[in-house]
Amino acid sequence: MAQEMKIEIVKKETIKPSSPTPHNLKSFKLSLLDQLSPVAYGPLVLFYPNNVSEVTLTEERSHQLKKSLSEALTRFYPLAGRIKDNLFIECNDEGAVYVEARVNALLSNFLDQPSLEILKLLLPIKVDSPEAATGCLLLVQASFFKCGGLAIGVCMSHKLADASTLSTFIKVWAATALGLGHTVVPDFSAATRYPPRDFSAQSPAAAVEMKIVKCVTKRFVFDGPKMRALKAKVTSGSVQRPTRVEAVTGLIWKCATKASKLSSGISKLSMVSQSVNIRKRVVPQLPQTSIGNLAGYYTAMAEESGIELNSMELVSRLRKGMVEFNENHSKRLQGDNVFEAICEYFKEIGNIMRRDDINLFICTSLCNFGIYEIDFGWGKPIWVSIPGGVVKNVAILIDTKEGDGVDAWISLSEEDMALFERDPELLAFASLNPSVFGPVTRRSSL
């Protein structure tokens, strides 16, 4: 399908804020957590079917997107600026990039068996582009299919935004298109809580670096009924009500560890690192609409390198890691010695990532972010996805449309994936890249 489906860029323009940024807001400080974040873009693609009997005019939808984007940028003014010296954003209203594209296929053709290669082409820039450090902070691509369906690809620099920030902005952008943008007030106080440091003389030793390696990325879907069965399987006395993310992460962790051991012939220590939204975990709490990188990471380790642990035990260790983070590590992200604590915290994560004797698996989740409620005026999305595939041993999780399952993109080495994707225990609960429409017949109007 990647060879048959073509995406043509027809227009590229700059969208500036609808109102100029006031002089007193021209300089926006990054937080320390922003400074230590990797140089990359956080991506998201939302798919909207054509819900009317006739194909909605492309120009009408495109105009609505651009107008509301311009208005949303006025409220999220740092996104229209440019980062300087990894220290602050010059809020000069240079604007965001808006790309318009045409796809020579029906949306249903793509959604029947989503292709990662095509999915990446629906983004306005490569996720690992160095532009994320000094170039445009926000780029959008609106790709219109022959049927009138639409894919909205959004890339936001990780130097300013975590998953929650990306979600908050898109929700406000959509609400603005409906005339409701004023209902959400973004909070820009992260740098007050975590003041930046001047690293101009040297790069921050604790900064997270993405190690780009060749890997294979495939999509696995855990639907509602299978998810309920998986949660029942991993339920134990220590974790009586496992979450969807815990259950899926535990199973992925077990199967990926087993695949790595079989492909290499070497038994290593195995560890999972899971991202955590710290907004509600620090004291005093930060608003949920706080903008910036406000995420921590908890880890869980299978110390018995020669023993294959069952997924129930692995889920128990994930829960223990979360509890320890809430009780101990989140406290390190506050207080008088916050700079030293944060740098030490990031160094610990970095050291683990560089160790050859540990198999580290990283899990990022956008579950429970309400992504499927985002409506620009033509209904809710039929599918939302997060293109991955640049870093090995990574799982990116997001809700299924029904809200009771998990849609996962998993990246492993080629050798590990060949074993992982055939693991009977995994396939008892997950389907390999199924149709977005499920077992029902797709609608030809999409």
C-alpha cells in the first residue's frame, strides 16, 4: 500500500498568532525539565471521516483549521516563537508551519491496514529532526483524502511539550474552531517551579539523548474483551485492580525480554521505564493545563536475569515502581535543592540507558488523555495514532476508539521482533495490525 498511496504537498505556509504577543511576554523561560528533554518532536495524527453525504469542500475545512490555529496561537504564544540557547523562547510571533496535502486514496483504504510508512508521511516533519531545538516549535499537516476524509498530523517540539501539553493544545485548538477556546486557560508557570540554568558553556550532563538505531516497528491492538481477560490474568493480591497500561506493559515486557534472550542467547537484567505525569504528584500541585515537560519516570526491574517471571509478577513490580515514585522520587522534583535533584535523577536514567548489561524497555502512554473527544466541528476522530519507530525497545500506548482497549506501536530490533510477533502468549491477547474498523464492514464513504 505504501507504494500505491501517494501524498502530494500542495501548500505550505506560516500561521501567525491572530494578535501580536505583548512586549512583556516576548521572552519565555524554559523550565529545567524542558532544557533536559531530548531534541525531538512529539507527534500525533488524528483521522476524521467525511460524515456528510457530499464531500465537504477542502478549502472550507482548511480555512477553519488555519483560522482557529491562528487564534489558538495567541493563547499559546510561546509555540509561535523560537528557542534561543536552550534557555528561553523568543516569542517573536514567527508562527507555526501549516502544510496542506492531498492523498490519492480513500481513507478507508488506509485504515483497513494502517502503514507506519504512510503514517509518517502524514506528519509535517520527521520526529527526530534537529529543528526541534532551534526551529519551528509547532508544525501541522492537513492531509485530505479523495473521499473527503482528513488526517491532521501535529508535531510539537519536545523542548517545550510533553504528551499532556500536546494534548492540551490540540484540545484548545479544536475548541477554538467551535468558538469555545476560552474555556481552557493554559498555565505557563513551570519555569517558576523549575528555574532554568545557563548551560551555554557546556551541554547539560543530565540531558536525555535519543539513541537512534535501526529497528522494526509494528502495531498491536488489545481490544476490550481481550483486555478484560488480560487484566484478569495479571490480577494478584498485591495488584487487585490492574490498569490497562499496567497489564499491557507487563505482557509486552515479558514477551520482549523473552525474545531478546532467545535472539541473543544472553540473559540480561531487564528493566522497564514508564513516563509519569507529575502535575498532580508534586506539592503544591500544578494545573493539569500546565505547559512544558512535566513528566517523571519510574522504573521496574526483573533482577533475576536467568529466571523468566510471569506477567502477574511483572505487573506487581510495575505497581511497586509507581508507588515508590509517588512516595519518594516525586519529592525529589520539588524543594530547595531541585536543580541538583533533577540533574541527578536524569543522570540515573541516562546511565541505565547506556548500560550494555541491562535490557531497558521504555513505555510511553497517552491513555486516558481524552484524545478521541477532539472535535473541530466535523465530529470526533475515527482513529488517533502516534507514529514511532526511531528508538529501539519502545512501546507507545494509546486508547482504542472504544476506550476499553489499547493500541500499541512497539519498536524492537529486527531479530527480537521476528520472535516477539509470533509469541503465542502475546497473540492470545493482541492482534497484529488489525483494521481500525474491527470485524465490521468498512464504510465506502470514508
